[in-house]
Amino acid sequence: MRTNINICQKRQYRPSQLIRFRAELVALRKSGASYPQLALWLQNKKRLRVAHTTIIRFLAQLPEVINENKFRESKKTSGTGCG
């Protein structure tokens, strides 16, 4: 009986609604839009209300953005130091 309850209580995950706008979000972010601006764009143009922190988490897991962030970090650390 206990296992039946656990099966019923198991959380059902669904894909993010942001997947539909993945390419547009990446393009806007690369063109210089901030995360709150992306949230406003989604709300006004796509009728999807989402917090800017949700967009941060969503874009952080995408390979296009991960590679870009690694490039930026390597650029910051490869510069010459003071002294």
C-alpha cells in the first residue's frame, strides 16, 4: 500500500515553456539584452510571464550560452595583470 502512495505522489515534471523561444532568447541575449529585458519581451510579445531568474537558470544550461561564458571567463583571466 505504501508503494502505491509513493507512486501517486511522484512529481510529474514537464518541459519548460521557454524551450519554444530558445533561439530568440539566445539571440536577444547575445545582442546585449539584459535578463529583465528578456522577461519583459516574453511578457509583452509572447504572453508568457516568467521571472528573470528563471531565464538566467534556463539559459545557463544551454550549450550555446555555456560556451560563450567559458570564452568570456578565459578572456578575463588571460589578460596581463597589474605590476
